[in-house]
Amino acid sequence: MLLSVLSGYFGRGEKSNAEMLAIQAQNGDERAMEDLLLAYSPFMKKTAGQVCKRFISDHDEEYSIALSAFHEAVKGFNQEKSTSFLTFAHMVIRRRVIDFIRKEVQRNDFAHDFHGLSEEDDFRSGIDSRASVHSYSEQQQAEARREEIASFEKLLSGYGMSFQDLVKVSPAHEDARVTAIQIAQLVSETEEYRQYLQRTKKLPVKELVQLVEVSRKTIERNRKYIIAIALLMMSDLHYLKDYLKERLR
């Protein structure tokens, strides 16, 4: 059965597709590396763009820095120590782009509109630069989380829900929550079901009941939670996905 082989974004002990590909790439699988680079190129550009406060294209040097950092993240990822591969890659890309910008500013030959990274004197003198970057990184994490929550709120509003609803309707028991999350992933990864959800704002309950060992009543009871998680999985809110994984256990 398809459901039995799905690996959840949120399931405890389960790996995302990105993590599985990263591990395969670490073991020398060149195809896995190619798949990672192709699938997560937008993720790299978005992360670099958040640091630079502008759109990043294939032709920007910052994209080359992000690409190199992504390679570094693949090689350095440790599934036992890191919360998720994408969060780890997110932080490595940020650090490398910040380092690149600092060096360019120090040489005074790179006009970069970069607000809020650190005090200008920190760039010029290099005093306590590590602490400065760490502080900036924490601030940017909080800012990124706020931005993604706002985006998710907007997405949910189109389905008559709010971000707070997601917390309120989360199944109380772990088994029920894991099952609901697996159903959400089934919806998000099946083209027919995904289109049905986007078109009707409803779950294809009849079809789901035939695929999973869950009653129609159970699916209906967890409808809002399943829809919200499916929408998140279908989105590009990578940071929020990892954040919610920790918050909604």
C-alpha cells in the first residue's frame, strides 16, 4: 500500500526526501546529488536572497556561493546531530553568503545594500565578527519564521482556517497525529488529490477511505489538521516545516 512506504516530513524517526538524497550523495551517488541540486535550486536562491534582501538569479555570484555552500552542507550533514537537512543547509548557506558580503565590504569594492546585518564598524574593523554574525543569524531566523507564518496564515485563510487553528485541531494522541500527517502527505504527493484540494478546498475523503485503514469519521474529525499539513507540505515554506515539526509533536 502506498501509505506504508511514505516517509513523513514530521514523523518521528522518518527522513525527508532531501535527507535521504543527501545521505545517498554522501555515499557517492552522483544522481542523488544532481537531483538535490535541481530540486532545491529555488531553495538556495531564496536563502541567499533573504540575506541579500534582493532577488537572486542563476547569474549572481551569491548564487554560486549558495551552490557551493549547499554542496558543503551535503558533505557535512550528520543526521544524528542536525534537526533536518534543509535547516542545516539553510544555516550553512547563510553563513557563507554573510562571509562573502563581509569580505566584499571590507575591500570597499562591492556596493551592497545590506541592512541590519551588523554595525558597520563591525565590518570595517572585524571586531567580534563571529558574535555579530551569530546575533544576526538568530535575528534572521526569527524574522524568517515570522514571514513564513504570515505567508502560511494567508494560505490557510483561503481555506477558512488560521495558524492558531492548526494548533487547536492537532490530534491529541500521537498515533492519530502520525496517521493524519501521513494522510496529508498522501494528499500532497498525489497529483489528483492535490488538484482536488486546491480546486474544491476539500479532502477527497471517498478516495482516501479506500486507501488508508482509517474510517471516514476519523478523517472528517481531523479534516482541518490534514488540510493544513497538506498545504504546508505543498508549499515552499521550508523553515516553517521544520519549526512546526518541533512545535506540533
